[in-house]
Amino acid sequence: MDGLRNTRIEKVEVIPIRAPRKEAVRSGLNPGDPVSASEFGVVRIETAAGIEGLGEISITFPRLGHPLCRFASARIAPELIGEDALAAGRAPARADRLLEGVEGGCHPRAAIAMALLDAAGKCYSIPAWQLLGGRVRERIPPAWGIYQKAPEEMAEEAAWAVREGFSAIKLKVGRRLEDDVRAVRAAAQAAGDLSLRLDANGAWRSAEEALQAIHAFTEVARVEWVEQPVPRNPDLLRRVREGSPVPVMADESCRSLRDAFDLAAARADDVFNIYVAEAGGPREAAALFGFAGSLGIQCIPDLGHAFETFGPLRYAKDIAAAPVRIEGGYLWPPEGPGLGVELDWDVINEYRV
């Protein structure tokens, strides 16, 4: 309990990094502009007692990671100095006022909330999940995602995912329909008994275009759901859902509790895709899960789907000193107080910009 002697925030550091990826991201959002390195940021909060809290500014689209790091360093970090790291509501509220109207502002907000949760867990010497209501499972089955590329390459990667024990496979779609169909067919044949998730990232501009593609895919593969078939528009998404033979997932359309309410009111989707970074923090993501549960949508603790937690496997080097354990078709959350993560400073300094 030594960390409770003085929990006043003394230092806030925002470190922009450029993390090279093993494979460039190609999706419906960036068909001609692949992302070969992620521009992220690490937020490090330190209390007067020397307790450290870590968070991450994690955003790929739009490419605002480094501008958000600069904004957080210049405008938000000074406002947090002197705040109590255990007063979970005050520091994020200060950040909210500064981030109002800032594009992508949910991402630095989430990083700060994440760092405060990490610091609180370390202060009390308990894992962060205890502060969020308790552990509901010991391990989780991850899914694997495949970016847009030649059909034979996507099929080869699908076969690899099956051998590695992944429980589901997601394909990035949203290019020319004939190319997508060939890729989906090839991946489905390689995936065997695994169903496919298809993510268009809002690439189809109309409900008619989306439905034409969805029906074509279901003729050649078993599809678990189609993710964000059209841009952020509840009414447009509802029209797709009404004509779709498979469930429709909202991703880019579901970034806040208000978004989820609007989607539910419009009966626009069957599944919410919830990210901590886009929700604005761990507690905010938990609130979204709670709202989904109130609507009868499967959520923690009874979520039966594989989780898309394959991020650490995408990078040339891991910035964590002890990489997350992913093997045999499961991911085991880190042990230890707070988030259970320590940084590899050699890699951080190599990637720092």
C-alpha cells in the first residue's frame, strides 16, 4: 500500500512512436495507401510516490496519431499535474474539456483513462480487472484478420490461421466485387469449418451496392457477419441490415454510448464492435457492453465470439517487455498489478519520433 502515501500526479509524458508492421494494412479505408507503420503514442503518468501508469494512443485511421500526441503533450499533460491519480473522474473530465471538437479526441482520452487505471491498480497492488468488476474468464479465443491482397495469398494465410488454432477469420473486403468474391471463396476453402467475418470499413457507398456484395459472398462462403458495410449513417446501415442474409456489425459507427443508442433506436445493426480506444477508455467501453446487454445483445461475460485481439502479432517488435501470451488458440491476459504491462525501453527509444 506504499503507493497510497502520495498519489498526486507529478509527471505526464507523451511519447510518439512509429511502429513498423510486419505487413502493411490494406482495407476498404485505404485501398491505394497501405499503412506500413503505425503512428501511435505512449502516455506515461507518474505519481509523487513513484507509481507509473501506462496508456496508449492507438489510432490507425485517420492518421492522426502523432498530431494527437503533440496536442496531448502540449495541452492535456500540464492540466493533469497535481491531480489525484486515484480520482478517476477528475483527470479525464479535464481532458474532455480540452478535447471537445478535436478529431480523434477519444484516443488520447482513452490513453489517459488507461494510464490512470494502470496506476490505480499498482497503487492498490491489484490487477486492473478487479477495478472493473472482476475477472470473467481465464483466457480468450482470438480471431485472425487478413488484409486485402491476392486471393491465393489470403487463402494461404487462412490456412495458416487454422493451423495456429485461431477460432475465426476476418477478411478485409471493399474493393472490386469480382476480386472480393474470388478472395472470399479462396479463403473459405482454406478455412475449412471456420466461418468468415467480412469487414468493408464502410467502403460500399449505398445499401444496394452493399447488399449485392453480401449476397455474392454468402453464395461462396459461410459468413458469420459483415462489419461496417457502409459509412457512418444509422439509416443507411439499417437498410443494409433489413436486406442482409447475415448479421450486420457496426464498428466505425459505434464509438460512443450515444452512437450505440442511435444505432439501437434505428435498429441498424445486430452486433457492436467495441474498442477501448474508440470508446474513450476502459470504463466507457464497459458501459457500452452494459448497454448492449440491456438490449439482449451478447456481451461480457457470455460473449460467445472469438475476440480480435491479434494486435501484438502484427508488429516487427513488441514494445512490451513481456509479450502477451497467444498460443494454442487462446490469449492469456497479463498477470500483475494494474494492466500487468512493463515497457521495453530499448524498443520504445528505437521507435520514438
